Amino acid sequence: MNHHGIAALHRRADRVLPRIFRDYVNGGSHSERTVRANRRAFNRWAVVPKCLVDVSDCDLSGSFLGATHRLPFMFAPLGFGGLMCPDGEIRAARVAASAGLPMAVSTFAIQSLETLSRVPGVTLAAQIYVFRDRGITRDMLRRAESCGIRNIILTVDTPITPLRLRDVRNGFRNLTRPSLRHVLSMAAHPRWTAGMLRNGMPKIGNLASYGMGSNLMEQARNAASQIDPTLTWKDLDWLRSVWPGQLAVKGIMDAGDALACQKAGVQTVIVSNHGGRQMDPAPSSLSVLSDIVEALKGETDVILDGGVRWGGDVVTALALGAKAVGIGRPWAWALAAGGERGVRSLVDGLGGEIRDVLRLGGMVDLASLRAQGAAALRPVR
């Protein structure tokens, strides 16, 4: 499958997916201003071209999440990724393994940690929430460790689920069985519907053993209600004490919160506004990146999540201090657009775009980009 850019994958995915799932992936909370802000923030920066530099070779490898990876991005956690196409998360994991990039597995993934960990060569991180029932959280940590997973990503920006108007209109969280409107929508998207019917009605694999419901939407609704809204920094200390591996905290948008993570022994801070699906209006992730990087003084790694849509965005985020970026919606669109071939096209295309931008900027690896830092960029007026 030829790569024509993430925007093309998005357009194709919109044609393939029934409205209820298309809106779930594309939508944000309230006015969706934050979703738009994440994209606009990147348009305020340009990379300065440099000439007469030997750029015949270009190495994109870099270290983040406690290991060296061949590319400076990862698949961010994505709920219901397996609904984009049959066995979607397994297909994405195979691409991640072959490309040498990590994949974060959402608590709300269709496939379980155990299933995905069996994909040869894959490097997984387990995204978790702290539930009211700490026993469930402990068990998810135990399962991750038994799967050989070294990185936990704790999402902390979801004490509540805010109003998401698209999901409300579609009855997304309250759906227990398809209405006539949903049946007609699915009938209008026969490729997607046929693929799903072949595998039977999916459920959230990571939650299957916790008695949270008999169908996917019931599981999702009950699990969301179990995320503990009383979570404090003391709970982060508790999690750090019971998890022996690497810990990343996702959802940090404030330098003071980033410093508190560092004090608690967190190895990685993920700067993220949940793709515009939580606080609205919120700052764009990119707009707060430099302040957080400066506060942490290089002692804690930073990954940026939110709004990345092509290779120039990755270069911009790395120049402003991120060790890597997470991509979420793009791999969902790629799965819907072309399954495993779509995801491979996404990864190969994004890597090629990063390489082009670096070389035209006179840089041959990520070290040379970081040496320049923000000096590699110019603000666009």
C-alpha cells in the first residue's frame, strides 16, 4: 500500500468506518477546541534548511522507555483499536515488531496483554488506570510483569469522563445492542461489517476476567466508572512501590506536575491532553512541552502525545526537547484504511518523512537534532 500521508489514511478510514466508531476516533470533548489546538500548534513552527552538509546517511534510532528503538515514535494507547479492522491490534503489533518501535496497549484494548505479548519480537508497554478496586490494578500489574512487559504507562488525566458530544449523539457508551440507525449505518459500510462478523462480537480483552459486563459497551461503561477519581500523589507513590519496572505517567500538562512525577521516581513523563478528549479548552500538548522539558532538566525523559500528523511534526517535537512522540489516531486510521498494510505504510511513510526533514535541515541523526534544539526551528508569523 503506497503512502500518501496520514491525511489520506484519515479520509479513507472515514469512508470505511460506521459513524459511531468514526466519531469515537475523531472526536473530542465539549467544543473540540483542544483537538484543533493540537494540530494548529505545529503549524506555528518551521524547520530551518541547511546546505552543504554530508547527509548521505541518516540514523533515526533513539532511546526512550528504557531502551533503544529504531524510530523516534511509538503507538500510543488506543481504546477499541481492534474495532478498526479484524484483529486490528494484532496487526498493529506485528508492524511495530518488524519496525522496531514500541506499542502501548490500552486497558480498553480488544486484545489482551497476553495475546499481544505472543506477537514475535514485539515490545509492549501496558497502559493502566488506578481503579477504585486496587485489586484489579494489582492484577493488571501482575499480568503485565508475567508477559515480560517492562513499562507501565499510568494515565492520570481521567478522573471523570467529560461530555463528548459525538459519542452522546451516537449513544456510544450506552449502547447495549445496535439500534436500527446503527444497523443501517453498518449496512452502509459492508467491508467493515463483514470483517467484524467473521470474528464475532468483540469484547475488551484486558477486562474479560474482571466481571465488568457481558458486552463491549457495558464493559467500557463499567470500567470508566471504576477509574478512581480520588487518585492523589500518594497513590503514585504506592504504584511506584508495587511495580518493579519502568513507570511513565501520561496526561501531564503542567511543569509542577512533571516535577512531582520526577520526585516520585517516574522515569518518563508523557505530555498529553488525551488528544483533546478530556479538558476542553486545554493548551495544546506542544505549547507546554518546552516548559516541562526545562523544569525536568534532562533527569526524566519526556514523550509528546497529541496532534502529530507527519514527519515534520516529529522533528519539531524532538527539537523542543521530547525524546519521542506517541501517535494514536493515525494508527487507528491506518488500520481502518488498510489493515496491516495500512499500518506498515504509515510507519514507513512517517519514518521517511522524518528522514527527509532531518537531512534537508543538515542533520544526520537525532543527536545532531538535539544539539541544535530549538535553534533548528523558526516560529512562523
